[in-house]
Amino acid sequence: MSTNTTVVDAVVVDASGNAVTGLSAADFTLTVNGAPRGITAFAEMQFDAAPPSPTRDPSGAIATNRGFDRGRLVVLVIDDSSPMSAVDALAVRPTAEAAVQSLDAGTLAAVVFTSGSAGAQNFTADRSTLLRAVATVRPRIASTTLSNASDTNASLDFDESSSAHYLAVTGALKRVAEALRAQPDRQKTILLISPGLPLDLSESGLSFGGDNEEGTPLSTEPQGVRAMMLDQTRDIIRAAAESRVTITGLDPGGLRTTVAKPNREYLRGLSASTGGEAIVNTNNPANALARLWRSTRTYYLIGFETPDKTPLNPKVALHVNRPGVVLRFRRTDVGKPSVAIPTESGLAGALHGLLPSTDIALDVNLTPIIHSRDVEASVAVVTAVSLPVAEAVLGQRDTVTMSVNAYDRGDRPVASRQVTGRIGLSATPGTLEFDMLCRLDLKPGDYRLRIAVSSSATGKAGSVFADLNVPGPASSPLQASPVMLAAPGRAASPADAFRELLAFVPTHRRVFQTDAPITAAVALFQGGQRPADVKVATRLTREDESEVFGHTETIAADQFSSERSTIYETLLPDTALTPGTYIVEITARGAGLPSISRTTRITIRPR
């Protein structure tokens, strides 16, 4: 008879909430359907903080997929659907902000709103980006009030007309839990910021719990909306088990004079059923969140063998044989497993994944260029590709494809371009460096971009997800693009991608060798009634702000095109660039026009 290996995750903490390290399989006792079962696989896992991300370019124009292959994953699911009191609604945003501020270094986090709000945010390590996302929350305020001050009776009135709002919460949780299955080897947490749903799981018949809980059968008694909520919650717990994700419910209302017991117990039950610990009855969530991340820096993977003919819903109980500690783990007694979620591979998988694909390292420079008062702006997409070349493909001709896709803030597709290039792979193993170029025309607005590159010879793909604002021609009398750089010595394909837009081929590179001729440029546009003379100053300074180069010249009004645009270029003095780090700053100003400065950082290395 064949066997399967089932793995459960366990967190063990001491009385102070610190993770307990150094345990072995002998410290745990496991039973399946009441019968002792031997532990056949065991591993102690440490939270792997991602290395510091590459130095952020001050232009903000560069995005990367480096560092997305490691670190903890946290999804903030913010309940802006289910009705809540005005007091609770006011607490949602500061609670979410506290959650963002509490995250460990190396944690990648995303923001999801249960209403499907366009303010959602893809995974990022940038806290300011996450804070901008949570600032858009608009909770739903209930017209009902708490009916009783008693802890045992008080709750928001259950209203079947609000069923769509309740089910929006459970539906969002299920989708997020299922999506995280695509990341099997990561430590994953869903942080549900919600006052909870009016469904006490301990009374509904849905079992939950941790160390010593036997559990009770799933009930088929509830009817109507509660039955649907219960079914959806069962699906959430099952999806969390299959995805090995922990859910922690965080009540933004904190300590109340009246307590919604079913809502609070829903958070507790859902958390305990997935190996989490709800954060309720506290007006200082920051301390509880710090304890949460501290307690999960070490966790254990515990495996046991199950014959193929074992029932689909084995009741697993796990105990730790150490005094004074608390064990949390994910139960698997939640019914029949759901259908496996199909996954895509190659270019499509890199574009549509939950996280950027990192099999090919990519660094992307995005430069919006306004060149007309009446048509769309053009975005110059320069993707630096670091393609790993192994023995099996040495010396082959490779077809490399780049797809650039733009979506609006509601994730509706807006524009798409695909370019290909033929390259010769190196004759020795290593990493092949080159650029892929693409022009994408977009109307003014905010966009989410997904850029993917695939190699047919190696079968590898990589992707970058980035947010982009394309300014409108009338948004300011004088506008300047981010600083573009150009230097010889790097292959780029297709070489004519920006032929009608730029007289040079911009590069993503910000690291150059001494004596390299470097051109710095910005695209300028005047949106006023009449064009004016524009004075442009270029400064090159060291990081200590000492100037090594300065140049100023005036662009006469008649040098702007009939559409009020021009490209300003200047050659940096290569003889003055000794090894070190520099800031390139280009400032444009004119009579009656605002002063605009654009900067980028470059590094010079010896040959």
C-alpha cells in the first residue's frame, strides 16, 4: 500500500510570547483519529529575513524582483465590507497602520480590501507604499447598534440583508488563502483586520483550537445566511491548511464598554483553527503584533505518513511535551480537500503570479515622457536582464520575449506590448547581462504594470510588478521626466524601440566604470498657453554634497517642438568621475514656470 506524507506547522512559545527553539521530534506527541502516530519528518525552521533591498534610486523610477524569493509573507486583509460601529470604523485605519509599522525587516506584505477596493497593493517591502494603500480604507458603518452591555449577549444585530457584505469578507479570505498555495515554502500569515462576523464558531459546531482541544463535528443545523457563512468559513480553514497559511484576527475596536461576543469569538475561532492567535480586547495592538512576529520567528514542520485509504479528513492532535509552553498548529480535520488550483508556467505564470517570478533577475526603469498636448504619453520601459546560463544551453541561440502589461487601479487591462530579441548565449556558464526595450503609450493616470521576460532556451522566466503614475500634459506648466542615462557597452534589444521618441538608447545601469562617457537627459514639456525660455542646470555631487561638476544652459522657447516638448541632454565629465557614488541632479526653471528638479544616483568603479 502506498503512503502519503502529511505535514503540519507548529509554533511553540514561552510565557513571554517568544518562540521556543531547539525542540526535536521527541518533544512532540501526535495522534491521528485518536491513535498514536510516529513522526517521520521533522524540521526546525527559522524566519529568513531578506537581505537589504538594492539602494533605492532617488528618482523612484526603478523596480526590481530581487529579494522576492525569500522572507515572510503577510497579507493585510482589511474588512471594509461588513457593517461596524462608527467607533470601530474610525479605528480601522490606525490599526492597519500599526500593523504595517510592526512588520519585521525582510517581510513582504500586501494589502487586500474585502470590498475589492482599487486601493489594494501587491507584495512589497516598502512600508510607505503599504501605508498609502491602507490610507484609502473606507469602512462600512452600520445603522444598528450594540444591543446589550453584557459580554454574553451583546452583538451587532444580525441582519440577513447584509449577507452580501458578510460573504464578501469570507470570500476574500478564501481567495487569499487559496492564492498563497502557490508559495509552498514560505512562512505566510493573513492578518484579518475586522471586528469579526456575527457568527460564534464555538457555538455553531465548527471545531477549532490548539493544543488540547478534541473538537466537535461540523453542524448541519444553521440555516440561511449563517449556514452560508459557516460553509465559507469551513472553506477558508481548509484552504489555509492546504496553503499552510496562518490567519490572525485583529479586532480594531479594542476594549469596549459593550462587547460583540459572536464577532469576537469568530475571530478567535478562525485564528485558532489555522494555527493563529486572535488579537482582541486590546487598545494597543502594536505590542500584540510585535509578540506575534516574535513568536513565529521559529516554527516546526512535523510530518507523518498516511495510507492512501485513510479518510480524507483525519483528525490530527498534536501535543508538546514541555511544561510552561503554548503550542499552536493548523488542524486538518476540516473536511474534503478542495480541488487543486491550476498554475501557469513560463511567461504567463510570471505575469499572473501572486509574487514576481525570480528565476531571471530583472531591474526595470520606467520613464513616462509627455511629447504632445493631445495624445497619450509614452513610457520608455528599459528592463535589465540577468539571465543564468547553465551547461546545457551554452552557445545556443536564444529567443527572449518581454511582455509589458498595464492595468488600471481596478486591475482591468488597459494596454499590452510584447517584444522579442534573438541573443547568443555565452560559451561558459554564468550570467548574461543585457537590456530589453519597449515603448508603451498610456493616457494620464495611475497604473499597475506587470513586466515579464522569458527565455526559450533556458525555460526560465522573471517578472516585476510596479505602480506607475503617468502625468497629464495640463497638470503643470512645466514638467520633466525622471533622469535618463545612456552609455555605450551594453547590448539592448530591439535597438530601435525608442526611435521616434529619443535620439539615444537609455540604460537601466547606474553603475559604470571610470572613463565611461555617460549622457544624462530629461524630457521637458510645457503645458502653458505660451512656451517660455527654460534654464536647465546640471549638477554632479558626491554623497557629501561637494560639487564636482556644474553646467547651466538656456533652452529657448523656439527650441521646443510645436507640441511644446524637447529632450535635454548633457555629457557628464568622465575625467572628473573617480571611483565613488554621485548624485546627478537636473533642475529646470523659467519665467512664470515652476522650478523642477530630478535626481538619480550613479556609482563609478575602477576598470
